[in-house]
Amino acid sequence: MEKYIELLKTLISTPSYSKEEANAAAVMRAFLEKENIPFLTKENNTWAYSKSFESGKPTIMLNSHIDTVRPAQGYTKDPFSPITEGDKLYGLGSNDAGGPLVSLLATFIHFYERDDLPYNLVFVASAEEEISGRRGLEIVLSEIKPIAFAIVGEPTKMDLAMAEKGLLVLDCYAHGKSGHAAREEGENALYKAIQDIEKLRNFEFDQVSKVLGKVKISVTQIEAGTQHNVVPDICHFVADVRTNEFYTNKEAARIIDELIESEVKPRSVRLNSSGISEEHPFAQLVKKRGITVYGSPTTSDQAIMSFPSVKMGPGDSARSHTADEFIYISEIYAGIERYIDILEELKL
């Protein structure tokens, strides 16, 4: 098990910002080579199949990402120095998502030689997750054989996020007519925007998810005007929308477009809600073990998966993107054991 902790330390020492993951990808590939595991690559993504892959069996993907955000302000330790203090391992990306990444890799290698499993495994170390980039897992999925189910490694305390909300960002534009602020001239686009923002604040989508709850709309940015004495003829505001499984992002954008007067332009509709039902075999096994099950409000690479998937991994989401990020080494060991325990019994 120690070799996986050493791998994580090497990854911490290797800066791997989104779109700059080449060196971290090289670290992952060197580790697989040392383990005598053949792998495939595409840009900064790396994947490997279980040794006895059979086309007639369903395939489970074990996926986590190698990229990190930039260090938060307030670090008191070097973010690129893997510092161990007792059970704590400090370093940028240790918790999000280095711990889940090496835990899933350890699980994959544990099962790599097995030929008696009722499924195949594919391990994917992907890039650009932190920015929902288009050159990460998205360009790999079309290369991988059909996937029946996926475990996405993110810090969930090894509880099960059986579903996650989708992310829809809308640029909204209220249009008016400019005029002099001292006279009764023009149509104030800012006032029009405020009316629409109030509509969004009070609006509720009809369908409420048992796991994910309501669709959430938050207006997070607004800008208008060029100077104090000119009535603004345009006001731009941004709405952050978190969708549940009842609405695709395309449907949610249409509903909002029909609700407000402002022009609505989605930045993307690709990051939809994802997950599994309570009846899924993986969910049933988790519940049998008394593991907490919940719906996640945050977005991961699950959002681009069209097949059943869950989010589960060692570490705590509350530590992600924080100064002096850390993970407990014991969390990683316990995570590996839990992954293996569930997969030993899983039948799809």
C-alpha cells in the first residue's frame, strides 16, 4: 500500500494545473509501466483495461482526475511539498483528487489479474476536470469500449454521492434605450434586469428530486452602465443554475427563457445531472453496508457521462481548494478497502 502513498507524494510535487497536466500524466504512466500494465493515452489522459478483458462482460470505469486548481491564498506550507504530520499528508491536490485517484488505481491493480469477475474494469486518469474542459475525459469516452457503470473518485468521505446536480450557466441581457439620466429619457435596462432577477429569485421548477432536491437558481453577477449620467441601454447578468434529474440543461434554459424578458444565452448545456437510482446494484450494496447516501450539489466529470455513475472517494470535499489542503493517509487505506469490498460483491 505504501507505493500508492509515494505515488501521491510524487503527484503533489508535480504541478498539474488544468491544461498543464503533461508532467503529472507522465508520472501516472511511469507508475503503470513499473507495474507492467499496458495503457493507452490521448493528450494528458491515460487509461488501462483489466488483463482478462472480455467483450461479453459489462465494463466498469474507475475514474479520477490528475489536474488541480491553483493554490488558494493563505497557504502556510509549500503547496508542492508533500508534508506528512502524523496521519496527515499535506499538499495541493492531496484531497482533490489525489487521494481518490491513487485509491482507485490501487483498487484497479488489486483486480487487474482476476479473470473470475462478472465485469471488466477500465481505469482512467483524466485531465481538465477542474475547469470542465473539453480535452479531458470527454475526448476519452469515445475511445473506451461501452461503459455500463462508473465510479468517479472525488472526496466524499467514502460516502456515496449517488447523484449530482447538473450545471447550467446563463448569460442574460436586458435591453433598453440610452438617455440622459437628468431627463425623462430612455428605457433603463438595469431596472428591467432587476425585474427579471426578482422573477428568477421567486421561481421554482415543478419537479423536486428525492435525492437532489429542487433546481437551484442563483444570480451571481451583474453589470450595466458606462457613466453616472447615462441611462444604461443594456444590462448583463449571470445566472448559475443547478439542475436535478428531471430537467436537462436544455429544458431548464428553455423554461427560464420563457419566464423572463431578458435575452438568455446558455454558455453550455453539456453538464447535465447524473447518477443512479436507489434500485441500482451498487446503491443496494452500499445501503446494505450502512454507508451514507446523498445527492451532491457540485459538478464533476460525472456531468458528461451518459451511463450510470456515482461519486465516491476518500477525503472530505470541505478541504478541497483550501489553503494547506490535506488528506489523512488512513482515509486512503480505508477507501481502498471499501472499494475492494463492494466490487467483490457487485454484479451488474
